[in-house]
Amino acid sequence: MSRRRVAYYYDPDVGAYTFGYNQYLKPHRVKMTHDLISAYDMLDKMHVLRPARSSAETMTSFHTDEYVQFLSRVTPETAAKLSFNGTRFLVGDDNPPFEGVFEFSSISAGGSIAAAQRINCGAADIAINWAGGLHHAKKAEASGFCYINDIVLGILELLRDVPRVLYIDIDCHHGDGVEEAFYTTDRVMTCSFHKYGAYFPGTGTQEDRGRGKGKGYAVNVPMKDGITDEAFKSVFEPVISKILEVYRPSVVVLQCGADSLAGDKLGCFNLTMHGHAHCVQFLRRQNIPLVLLGGGGYTVKNVARAWTYETACALGIEDTIDPLLPYNEYFDWFGPRFRLEVVSSNMDDLNVKDGSLDVVREKVLKQLSELNAVPSVGMHDVPRESVGTHLHRGLDHGEARDDLDGQLAQHMRYVSRLPGSDDSGGESSESEEESTSTLRRPRARKRLMSIITNQYLDPLAVPTTKRQFFDTGMDVDEFFRVAMEREDVLRYGSQDQMLRV
């Protein structure tokens, strides 16, 4: 294989965080991966970089200010108060408020943003951030172990320099957070290969295709339990080939969620390490700038194996590395075989058994064939200063600022209507959209599902206390007792004087 310039981003502090003893997602798997990559002597074949941690201001290029401020303040002790008894920001048990959640999120987001910048400046052909790929995080809410959506932040950075980005997700779970973020634009095409059914997050049908300008640019390939390497390859290659033909992306972002591997604790696919890595190999052969990100994966030894092998695939040396694992700090974890492999199990492939995979593939290819023209965008020089500084330049009076706020609010009201049963595919004019907006029924809040149990959360089990903006946290009786004591002290002077009286 031809040589590629590979940039590899890693922060040694990422393995120091933990979601909790009983939680499935282990940040420590990234350190295990790094140590195994180092043991295979791959580091000297790449540009190894420690990314700058993402600032709160950078995170707000996608997430709301209120949510980012919450993450910067929340601790296990203050979570109930700051999340209003679990009704906002962190809903359910899938997103524990662990110590250092903001720092962990800044490492993940910083790596993906730095990888995008490396691609933009032309210093790398492939950029890797295994600490990234947290695709479930929403604009103002954590979901499925994901707090900050580093993928969206990275893609937004790419869009500063390139007209079109293709996002591909091979995690066992649907990449709902990324799809939702770019649901109304044609500058990003999202393509997710995932399990669909009674399975988290409960989204990702083939009818979800985008809205407005983004109609047709959200591609979903829902599958059933037990899909094998050959079956997955039979749908991945034709679908991605067709997308590359009709969309012609400038950059491809591949989320390599490892919970689609056989034997994963929360996954239900039957892919081997080689079947999973085939996606990396296929995209590498296309000679398009590529960003590789991590994602799910809950059997940590298999995650480390897969991402190590896929790093070798990015370098083009996968055929030369020894399948017998070299000694490393976590060598005992890979027993009893101590090999660089993830083998398939004896699961039945329900996709082949009932022929549903052929139907899904044909429908996706038909949908893609309807996209005739490659979307274009007028590119111009992008300011290098911060987004906040750029947006506020020249706004010296309140009226101009109010106009800008009104435009942004109107745009966000349009974006927030996702997806609707009355989707017209963006054919109606903007005036028609505005005239009918007042007649729409208020959209019901999407039902939330647990990534651990794959059950919908019971709304009756979640407290519904009203938001208290000025809650002091003090009991009412305690408040009155302190107030009365204060009044007595002011009346009689010091406590000693009050006792003498």
C-alpha cells in the first residue's frame, strides 16, 4: 500500500478518568490502546501529538452556553441540584456526573478539533483520535455515555475550509447526535450502519433522510442481530461507493465504534476485528483525507485490539505486524490466547436468515440514486479569530445585536423541528413555513431510552419539579430561623447582649 501521512492525537491523562465502578464505558481503554500501539513500535511511524484541550467557548460552537456551564460546574455531590433533580442535562442513569467530566470532555473534543485542523492545513492525510467519537451527545443534553459531541465540533472545524464532509458511523448504536446536528444541511452527509429495533437510542429508520436543504443527506442502514463480516461488507461497500460517487466529499470522518465487534457487552453484532477494520482499509484506498475517531466499545481488551489494528491499517502495515501480542503493561488482560484478534461467535445472522439485508441495501441505493447534483457552496476566507470575537465585531449598538439574535433564534426554531411526520422535504417556501408554524402543535419531547437496558425511561419515575432559578438549597424552616436570629442580633447588638437581655 502507498504511504500516508498519519497524525495521531493522544493525551496521557485520558485514562485517569472513570465513569464509576459499575459503569460500562471505560476511558482507560484509550490508554490500553495507546500502550499496545506503542508496543508494536507504530508511534515512530506517525506524527504523535498531544492536542490542546477544548475550551468552553469552543464547545459552545455547537452546545448551548447553559449546558457547557453546567458541565464545568457539576460534581457527584451537586448533580441533583444543578440538573433540577435529573430533569435536565443528565437524564437517567446512563450519564453519571463523575469527577472531572468537563476535563474528560475537553480532552475528547480537543483531539477531534485538532485532527480536523491537521486535515485542513494539509499536514496529514489521516488523523486519528481514539478518545473521540462520542456521537450521542445533544446540543443541551448528555446521552448514552456522551457528554460533549466532539464529532460535531470536529466537523464544524472542517467546514471552515472544505465544502462537503461525509460522516460514516459503524458503531452498533445509531449516530443520532451527529445526524440531528446536520439534519437540515447538505454540506454534511451522515451515514450510519447500526442495529435498529428495541435498541438504544431507538432512532435511525430509513425514512429519516434529512429535512429542508438536508433532504436526502441523512442515510441510515438499519440492521438486525448477528451480522457477520461478509454480510456487513456486502452492504458497506456498495453504499459507501455510491455515496462517494454522488456526493464527492472533501473529507471523510469515520467513527469506529467497537461495540459492533463480536462479544461486546452491549453490542449485538458478530463482526471480527478484520471485518471491522475492513471499513478503514476500504476508505483508505479511496485517497480522500480521513479522520478516524473512537466511539463505543465495552469489552475493553477487544476495543484495544481493534483500534490498534486499525491504526496499523491507517499506516498500511497491517500485513506485516505480528498477530502474537508483544509484551506491554496490560499483557495479562489479553489472555488466554494473547493474540491480536477478535473472533466471531456462533450467533445467528438474522439479516441473512430473513433476507432483510437485501431489502435495506436496495432501498438505500435507490434513495442515493435520487441525488442527482453534487451540492456546492461558495467558499471565502474564514476569519482566524474566535467565533465570539468575529460575530460581535461591528455591533456597537443594541439594535444590531438584537437583529442578529432574532435571526439566530429564527434559524434555531427551524432546526429544532426534527424530524416531523409532516416533512415536506423542504419544498415549501420560507413564508409558507412561517405561516404554518403558528398552527403546528407543540412537538412532544422525544422519549428517552437507556443504553444499558434498551428500555424507554418511565416519565413518571423522573421528578417533574419546576425549575427554581433562585433556589438557595436551604430548608424553609431553616431560612426563617436564621432570618429571625439575624433580626434579633440587629435589634439587640451581639449575641452576648441578646442573652443578657
